[in-house]
Amino acid sequence: MKKVPLNIKERLGFEVLRPPQQKAVEKGLFDGKSLVIASPTASGKTLVAEMAGINNLMLEKGKMLYIVPLRSIAHEKYDYFTEKYPDFKTALSVGDFDSSDKWLDKYDIVITTSEKMDSLLRHRVLWVNSVATVVIDEVHMLNDISRGPTLEILMTKLLHLNSQFICLSATIKNAGEIAEWINADLVESDYRPVQLKEGVFYDNNIFFENEKEEVINKGRAEISILMDTLKKEKQIIFFVSSRRFAESLARVLSEKNVGNEKELADKVLHSLRVPTEQCRKISSFVEKGVAFHHAGLVSEQRKLIEAGFKQGKIKAICATPTLAMGVNLPAFRVVVRDLTRYVGRVVRIPVLEYKQMAGRAGRPDYDKEGEAICIANSEDQKDIIFEEYINSDTEEIFSKLSSEPVLRSHILALIASMSTRNINDLKNFFSKTFWAKQYGNILELESKIDKIISLLIEGGMVEEKEGGFFATPLGNRISELYLDPKTGRHIADCLIGKEPQKDFAYLQMVCNTAEMHPLMRVNPKEFPEIQMRLGEFILIQEEPSPWDYDYEKFLSSFKTALVMFEWINERTEDSILKEYRVSPGELYNRVRNLDWVLYASSEIANLVDSKQHVKELTKLRVRVVKGIKEELLALVRFRGIGRYRGRKLFRAGIKDVKDIRKNRDKIIDILGKKIGENLLEQV
């Protein structure tokens, strides 16, 4: 039996390896062998990655690159590695797609997302050549239609490094196929340190495979299960299919008053300077020991709720499925209430997704066992859930690389990086992808590649010379900016030969891009009002005919721009939530994306001899980030001055640096001693 080197055992601080970890050692983990680890949630996959990465660092072979699908997971891993390995320098790199982050060269462990790492490669970072260990967390995300293609392209690019790959995955049917693709060995295990019992709640009983447990409290299923869980002095997570369902279920459960957390509730309430209706709602639930968790919350609220749950202050969380990835929460029970979701029609969720959510029950360090429960309305439905979910294997995962918008961006990036110089190079690259591994050829991709090359040449982003492809300055910059080439061309066409525009024209131009999706849908009842409001603004792009295929998308971009227009005219988060049903978390995500594409627009303007737009675009960026009217620009450039303090100063007649210098005492009165003195010191 192969053993873990003593120095690694001491360094990582464990006594005994779990079965999947020992299997990884036997398969050559410490011999530099690449591995795909497919095992249940909480089985100890992360430690396998740590052993490989720390071993290579101690042997001075090179960096550890840890790639995750979500920013929230990246932050959690960064905190974990920073605390556990203080003698190694750990870096977090997320966001800002137009940066090479040269400072990462000095770090030993780099935590990042697949999109950010792909962006770094487009900037031709040299430190990537010193990476000895590549960890791909949640590698089954290859199956995800939105993130999968970028992860697949990224992995294909990184394979040439000859680094040790450690891919971590949930249990999937064709994990061996991924292992073959990257020339790795497969480690499969059904081991789980905490026993997971999967069952179905029906007729006030929880039915497990060979037993049943009566639930004494009678009533609505979710309430019965909650009260039974609390009798066991445990905590519970309910997974539902939408934000609306998460909030409505949290309201119902909060009526049971299972907590008294006024201090935590107050922090959640004041996560925004001016609380919104949503802030007041979730605060009232948290005070009673219940919370909802979804992308509509601001990050501070999500952190408070997660911390409150870990501390036992929050007894129940009602969440959308995104919580099933990454965050380690001590739930004894998980209820997967919704096995269907609405995506234009009602569809069943995959078994893999159910297993991911179920796997959140019973966490090491907290429980000796956990329970994952579905809810049935009939005996027949109970039997179907057992057959099609609990006792069913997870599905195979498949490459999603044929998505044309994704291919556009990556083909341009390959040409811009000069890693592919002609059509044969491109086809050779794609022959090394997971798609090629699964389907044996790239015939379907080849026709799309030819079509995309033609579009890039017509769009002025690629030139063909002497049988080779070369990115033009415009094409190279669009690739570095991490834009869809179609977006880059759209922006260039809107700016070339036009005079500087008013703010709304630029907002609508940017909102009519793939990077701002999902756009706000215009309901049929809203059509007359939205079309009427079109007359209020002059647009930089030509309005399509109402009979055009793209007209509905155009109206959606217009409505999205309206929301952002309200924001830069200092409408509060609460009023935007009430009028447009855009929650603060969603609003801030749109602000971040809008800032990125506005920056890209100013860069493109410089390249296409349209510098007349740069000043207005730059001012608009600041207004979007701060949520302010133009008259506050001179004030918000100072640290600590945002939309609310800036407006206070402006109303008091302080409008610029000169006014600040003349009104020292007044500044202190308005802002308080600490913030006022800080502002005066900056001036």
C-alpha cells in the first residue's frame, strides 16, 4: 500500500485517509499522475487536491492553480487556503476581465474562476508556465450550457502545460470519459463519512428504503418537516425552484417563530444604506429564525445568512439550487421540494442536480448522519420519486461546445493569441476537446468554425493573409476585453461617425448585447407603454421594425436600459424594486456588467477613430457605478463619498473641490467628524 509522505501528512494535519483519498494515493497522486476524483459531496475530494498541490509546492515544482465555477466558491476557498497555509502566498483573482494580473507571478496558490482564467490566458500571462498543479473543482460543470463551453476550452488550453490535473466531480455516469480525455486515472467512490438517508415525505411519514419515520406534527408538509427537525435540535435547508418560491416558503415557515434573532435581523436589514422592501422582508424572517437565499440578495446579506446558519441562529433556509454548490452549511436535513422547474415549460430537474442538493445534508464535523427528503402528494408519486431520483443513477454529462456565441468568442481568442494560425490549426485544437472525445470527430463543429471565420473577417476582426489568420487591432482588443465579437461589432457600428450622445443612448446600446443577458422581459401588457416611452429618447442605434425578428429583444434591451437610467438618476433600490421588480442583488449584478461593457465601449471607441465618445462613456461609467446624476461627478471621486453623502453635500451648496475647501466646518457638520476629516485630508 502506498503511503503519504510524512512531511505532507504533518503539513496538512490529518491522521487517517478516507477511502477515496487513499485510492488517489494508490493511483499515483504523489507520482504526479493526473486524476479525476468522482465521489459524493463531503467525501474529502478537496484534500486530494491539497495533497497534490502542496506536495508540488514543497518539492518546488511550481504553483497550484485552483479553478472553481463561481465567485462565491472562490472567496470561500481563498479564506480556507489563506488560513490553513499561511507560509504559502495565496491569491484570489476574480472579475476585471481586462487585466493580466501580473502580480499573480509572486503567489504560490492562485484561486480563480474559469472565465477569469480564460481571460488571463487571452492576456498571454507568462506565470501560467510555472503551474505544476491544476485543480478543476466541480468538473461536471462541463455539462452546463452557460459555463461548460468556457471550462472545456480552458481545460483544452491548459492541457499543453503538462501539469498534474486534479479534477473533482460529483458522482457521474461517465467520469471515466473525462479521465480518458485529459489522460488521467479515475478514482471512483461511493464513500461518505456521514451516512445519507434519502426518503420521501408522504401522509405524515418519511419513507426511507427499508424504514419509515412518523412525523408527529400534522399540517403542511414543509412545516411538519421543519418542526420535526427542530425537535431533534437540528437545522434544515429547503431547495425550491425559484426566488419567488424561496421567499413565499420562508414567509410561511417564519410564522412558526422558531427563533429570536433581533441583532442579526438588524444587520441584514441595514446591509443597504436605505433598506428596501426585500431587506425589511428578509429581516423580519431572520428575526424569527428563518431566511431565504437567492441571487436577488446583496452579497453582505448572503454572508450574514450563511454565517447565521453556521452559528445556529438561523434554523431554516429556503434556497434556490445555486446554494447546492460550494458553500459548506451544517444542515442535518435537506428538503428537495421542487423536482421540476419552469423554463418556458415545466421540465424535470436532472438526477445529478437532485443528488447535488441532497448531498448538502449531513456534513462532517456536524452530524453522524443526514437526511435528504422529497415531498410526494400521492402513493404513486412517492414510488416514482424513489425510482427516478433516489434509486436512479446520475446522467452522463455531455459537451456543450457547439453553442455558436461561445465559439465566436473562443475562435477569435485562439487567433488573437496566435496559438492557431490557420484553419488546420483551429481544427487541430478542437480535435483535442471533450466534444471530439465524445463524438469521435468535429464535423458538426467544422461547419460552424468556417461560418464564424467568415463572420470575423467580415466584421473586421480577422484578416486572412497567405493562408493564415491574423487578428486585427480591433479583433485583438475585443478578445482581450472578453466580449462576444458580435457585441464588439455592434458597439463599433453604433459609435463610428456619430456625434457624442446623451446617457440613455449609450445605456440602450450596451443593454442590447449578450453580456447584459438576461434582459428584462417585456410582458404583452407592457408593450404599448414601452413603445410609447421609446418616443422620449434619441437612440444611437436604429430602431428595428416591429415586424423584425429582433424587435422583441430590442424592446427588452430598452426596458433594461430604462431601469439603469432610473439608477443613474438616483432612484433608490427600493423604488426600483417596487416599480420594476428588480431586486438589489440583481441590480448590482447589472451595474457590474454594465460598467464592464461601458469600459469596453470606450476602448473600442479609441480603436475605431471615435474618440469623441470616450469622455461621455467615461463619465457614464462613474455614474453607473455610483448611481448618480452628472452633477455629483466632482464629489464622488473622493474616497468615502457615494450617492447619498454626495447628494447631502450638493444640497448644502457644496458642489466641487473649491466649495469643500471653503466650508471645512460645514463639511464636518454634514458628514460627521471622521468622514468629514477624511474628505478634507484628501482634498
